[in-house]
Amino acid sequence: MTDGDRAGIRRFPLPWTAVRGWLLWVACLGLAACAEDSAPPQAADDAAIEAQRSGAAIYQRYCFSCHAAGVAGAPRTGDAEAWSSRMAKGRDALLRSTIDGMVGMPAMGLCFDCSEQELVDAIGHMSGTALAPMPSP
Ligand code: HEC
């Protein structure tokens, strides 16, 4: 056995401890990630239906990017003048143009999983004028 080999054997336990520690750490991370994902899908669906997102939440996530600064002529949030002619169309017409999209606005205002009620709430939030709720199905 050469000196080099012996040195190698002597050095071995140290890196292995480090590697074992690292593996444990990765395993813990993996478990934590799994624990988060492990809720049954059915429960998640039910929660989504119950927890309807507020108009403000939808706005912040989807509509804000254009309507805060008035990108491409979007009526600005809280700008009563810009919204007044739009609001005159009524809830259903506003909802329709949001769902279908308008010249500068992509369909659904980019919130493809939004319900009609969520869109109506977001419009109410932006315009500063609450709209009548959608009739229950
Ligand atoms: C990519 C930019 C963009 C995003 C994102 C966006 N909008 Fe718009 N929106 C516009 C523009 C531009 C207009 C003006 C369109 C026009 O007058 O031709 C507009 C107009 C509107 C109008 C007026 C429609 C009408 O009939 O006059 C409503 C209501 C509206 N948006 C709702 C929303 C809602 C709700 C969201 C978020 C869920 C949203 N928008 C997200 C760009 C956007």
C-alpha cells in the first residue's frame, strides 16, 4: 500500500459524513415538499370553489399590469372619468368585453380561471363602483 492510498483511506470518513449530512438534508426537503403536495386533489378543488377570490385580489394579480398605468388606453384604476363612459354600458356589457377581449385587452383580462363573478368584482374594484352581483346559477 502506498502512502497516497493510506492518506486516501484516512481522509475518507470526513467527506462521507458531509455527504450523509447533505443527503439527509435533501431527504428532509423532499419530505417537506411532498407533505405540501399531499393534500388530496378533491379537497383542493373544494377549497378553490369556496374561497372565491376578491375583486382586489384578482385585480392585483391580473388586471393591475395594464389598468394601474393605463397601458394601451386601458381605463385607469380609480379614474372615475375614464370609467364613467364604460360603466354606462352596464355590468353585462363590461363583462362581455372583458371575457371576449377588446382592442388592447386580451380575453379574460388574462385571468383564464376567473369566474364571471370574480371578473365583475375586479371591474368594480378598478372602477370604484361596485357592480350588482351575477345572478346565482
Ligand atoms: C394586457 C393589458 C390588460 C389587462 C391585463 C387587462 N386589461 Fe382591461 N383593458 C385593457 C385595455 C387596453 C382596455 C381598453 C380597451 C378599449 O377601449 O379598446 C381595457 C378595458 C377594460 C374594460 C372596459 C371594457 C369596455 O367595455 O369598455 C374592462 C371592464 C376591463 N378592461 C376589465 C379588465 C379586468 C377585469 C382585467 C383583469 C381580470 C383586465 N381588464 C385586465 C387592457 C388590459
